[in-house]
Amino acid sequence: MAHWPETTGSKLPLRLIFTVAASAWVVLLHRLATTPSDELPGAWPPGVSNLMHAATHAVLALLLLRVFIGLRPRVLAWPGLRSRVGQLVLLLVGVHGLVEEVVQHSVVGRSCSVGDLCLDIAGGVTVLLSPWPKGPQRPTSWVPLLLTLAVVPLLAFGTDMLPQLDGLLAAALTALHG
């Protein structure tokens, strides 16, 4: 079994480095979420920009896992979805996604989307359902991950129900803001 240091060569705790990285990632995601649509660089094909929700929140889930469990010796395991750490990570990814969608409701040219929130959560789920690397409460089969990955394009490229849910969410937020 490999031995991982708890600190870098400069004695800076790795957990602190992952905390700074996760915080910087959240700031970057917030900056992107609050940028008006006409100021965003380039046009993405329909659905592709939605896939970025899953990808960026998968990165957030990876960073949060490292924040909570670090890289202590003999603790090389990555907790899965059924572990307490995995559930906390998924909760934080979901709360972050929800907050960003609510914030986007007031950004020019942007809207809150139930589909985007589902994709944010799906990004976290893909990290926690992967059987690799091994860890407590992680699946031993690739089937759960492959099923999750099959749902992501369906969410990204739309369904008939999501626009109706988006309308309900927008109406609720408008009513709350007056």
C-alpha cells in the first residue's frame, strides 16, 4: 500500500491546499453564474453548456472529498455515496447548485433551471458512484455509474417536463422577490 504524506514538502497541510482549491473553484463557478449571458465567451451548441454543469460539479465533489478526508497514511480510500462523508459532499454540491440557480434568476439573460440543478447534483453523484478508486461505501460495479452517466445527456439535452418546472421555479422566485 502506498504512503501519502499529510503535508507537502513545505509542511503546508494538504487539507488546507484542497480547502483553498475548493473555495477558489466555488468563487470561479459563482463568477460564471453571475455573468450576464451576452458577456459569456463564445456560443456553445445546445446542451453542451448544460453538460458543463455536471463536469464542474464533479470537480467540486472531488475537491470536497479531499477537504473532508485529506490524504492521511492508510486512508487512501475515497468514500462513496452511502458514506456520511459522501452524503455530506453531495448535500454541499446540491446546495451550491441551488444557490447558484437562485442567484441566476436575477442575472440579465440568465435563468434558474431545475435541469441545471439536476445536472449539478448528477456531477457529484458520478464522483460518488464510481467504483474507482476503491473506498468505503463505493459500488464495486460500474453499473450505477453508467446508469447515472446515461441520465446526464437526457437532462442536458432536455425533456418535456423540465421547462414546466423551470417556469414554476421562476414564478416562485419572482413572488418571493416581489
